[in-house]
Amino acid sequence: MPDDTTKPSPLSGPLAAIDMGSNSFRLEIGQLQHGRYRRIDYLKDTVRLGAGLDADGLLSEEAVQRGLDCLQRFAARLAGFEPGRVRAVATQTLREASNRDAFLLRAQAALGHPIEVISGREEARLIYAGVAHLQPSDERRLVVDIGGRSTELILGQGRVPAVAESFGVGCVSLSLRYFADGRLTEAGFRAAQVAAGAELEEGLQPFARRHWQTALGSSGSAGAVSQLLVAAGVSDGPITPAGLRWCIERCLEAGHIDRLSLPGLKADRRAVLPGGLAILYTLADNFAIEALWPAKGALRQGVIVDLHERIEALQQARPGDMRDHSVSELQRRYGVDKAQAGRVASVALALFDSVVPDADQDTEIDRRRELAWACDLHEIGLMVSHHDHHRHSAYLLAHVDAPGFSQSQQRRIGDLVLGQRGGLRKLAEAMASRSFAWQVLCLRLAVIKCHARGEVSTGALRLSANGRDAVLDYGRHWAAQRPRTVHLLTEEAQIWARNGPLRLQLPT
């Protein structure tokens, strides 16, 4: 018999996270064993993707190429990694970029793995997961992460974030706006601080000093400023208002970014340091932060922690990942008829399993779970209106805060829910994916079968695939007792004949 003792267990093997930030792209390879995190490898490249975003929200070809070159280098390091053990996330720049879909097509080809654009609040949640796992504490903590084009603030205790928010100001965007010519002036710092304060003002109450005991700065600007303060002998680690004033004074003495020379300041951080200092000083002043301590964890470690939990959930080592909890909360919030959602899900998944038998593969597992979540939430739009509720459901799913989900995955689930009824032209672009077309068909057939909202048998409809043909079978006795359902199925076959990438074949 073959000896499998040398193979790593699915839960203990290495995982990889790619953080595609506005300033830097980072690759982290690590693993969780017995609840403890161990880094295996770390690569970083200063891509400055955010600096390539113009006033119309278009990424320049130069910035795009820098990103692609970096992802190709990461791909070489990831050779041999199974798809389900790698997760790539993109943040603020790609949330803003109007040509992000075109970039993502090229980027995914370069990396060899899917790339998810995550919301600001999801980014904040993952940042906190990384910090809480690598630096556990029972204190009430404020975690600050200043990125290239956004700043995340998170309040939490232990491993549970209580409040998480993302603000649209970062060290790259602020530096480009107020220090674009390289000149470092008092007027420039004042204007940058006013702009940062305006963005952060909504957080004054929820993140006020009374809510936390310790403040931590995660990654990016906080790490860089802490290092230069230590190297200059100004601080032994924490970032203080006095230390920030010392940094700003050194900038003003230099007068220009090219003349700025500080101990511990890396060359790739110099151009964005002024914007980062302006945000840090604004935070210290407005949120009464007397000492911001450098944190050990960051977004990339949070992604690995989250990925580990997803694998645990799939192997039933824990009750479910964060996305399952989010779906349950959305069902509760929007008053979903859980019994009906369960009936639709049982039928849709039985049909899907019959046409996609290799659901043990990572991609098909994801598609199956997306279909299940779409079934669970396909009627949340009824809370808005019974008329065209599928459109309301799709809109909510594409825009609601749902911890654990990326924006891209929420849109896919929203598209699935949009396709539960009506014509198919509205999904023409998404239907180019054969896998998506099968998901839509299974959901639509399940909705039709369960339209009476009573108990159903998952085996009454049998679906098989024959190329483009989706062959649906059911017994004559069953059909004779359900003429209305057969009528709806006949209309469904006509809809797919007009616009569908699949042909739905019914019994003759």
C-alpha cells in the first residue's frame, strides 16, 4: 500500500495569501498549527498601483504592467500550490478603478489564481483577524491600518471585531494630492491634515478614546514610521504625537522629498511618507492616541487565518466559515422564509450534483456553495417589494455588507439570484461561463418545482448533461399530478431555447 504519512494534512499544510494593496503587493506563505501561526515565506514588491489611477478612475498601462510583472514573480513562487490553498485579495485601488475588470482578467492569467476585490469593511475585518491571531489579547483595542488609498479602523476585544470601518484616504492618495511636486511645506501638511480629518470625521464617535485601552498600528505607514523613530533614537517602538512632530519637522527642514534622509527610512517608502505622517498625526490628534504600538499581524495573515477556517468548515472540523454566519444573519435581517429557502436549496443542489459530479474539486466546491447561498437568500428582496423581488434581492446581495465575502463573489451570487426568474438576456455576459449557466438552470428549476411552497421530493426531477443539452426527466405519474409545474417547466424550456447557452430538453 502507498505510504501517505509524509503528506501534510489539509488543515496543517502551508497556505498562501496575496495582498494587492495600493502601494505594495505582498505574498505571505504560512500555516496554522495548534492555533499558532508560523510564517514560511514572505515576498513584497512596491508596485504603486494606486499612483497609476487617473482622475477618471483609469489605471495607467504602466501601473498595470508593474502589477502584472509582480504577479508573475509571485506565480513562480506558488508553483505546486493547489488552488484551494491560495487566496488573492485586492483593495482600495481596484475598488475604485473603472477598468478593474480588464485588469483582473490579465492579472488572474499572470498569477494563475482567482483574484477577489474585497470591500473596505471586509478588509478591516481581515486586518483585525491577522492582528488578533498573531498578537492575542483580552484588552479592548483600536487597530489602525493606513494603506495606499484607504485607512481602516477596527475596535475589538479578543478575536472578535466589534466595529470595523474603512475611510477613503491613504498615504499614496494624500501624498499625490498635496506633495505631488515633492515640496514639503507647512501649508502642504496643514492641507493634508485637514483633508484626512474630513475623511475620518465620521469615525470620531464610534472609535473615541473611551472605547479602547490600547492602540495598534498594522503594516504600511505605521510600521515604517515606528522603524525610523527607533532608528533615530526618538522612540523605543510606539508612535507618539511628539515623535510625529519630530518626523514632520525633519521633512520641513529637508524641504523636498529628494533631500529627505532619515535613519531607517527605506527608499520605497520615501515618496509616500508625507501623506502617511499627515494621517497618523490627524489620528493621534483627533482620536487622542498617545501611543500607537506596531502590530505583528496584518491583512495578509488575516487572509490566511480566514482561509484556514474555510478549509476547516469544508471538512466539518468547525460549524461553518464566516460566510455561512453572514448568510444566516442576512436571512434573519430580511425575514427570509427559511423553510422555503431550504426546499429550494435541497432541490437545486441535488440537480447540480447530478450534472457536476466532480464537486470535490476546489472550483466546483466554490460553485456549489455559491449556489447554496443563492438559494438561502434568493427571496431577501421580498422585504423591499413583492414586485420584481428577484431584482431587489440581486441589488441587496451586490451591495450589502456581508463579512467573509469578496465583492466579486457577492456580485456572482447576486447575478445568480437575478437569474432565478424572467428572461436570460440580462445575464448574457455572465452566461459566457458554462459553470454559471448550470448554476442558474439548477436554481430556476428548483424555484419552479418549489413554487407551491410545500414539501417536495428532491428526486422527482432528474437532470443530466449531454454537451449543451440539459436533459430533464420526470415520471408520467408525477407530471399528471402537477400540470401547473409541467406548464412552468415547458415555458422554461422555451426561455432557454430563445436565449440560453444551454438547451433544456423535457420528456416527450
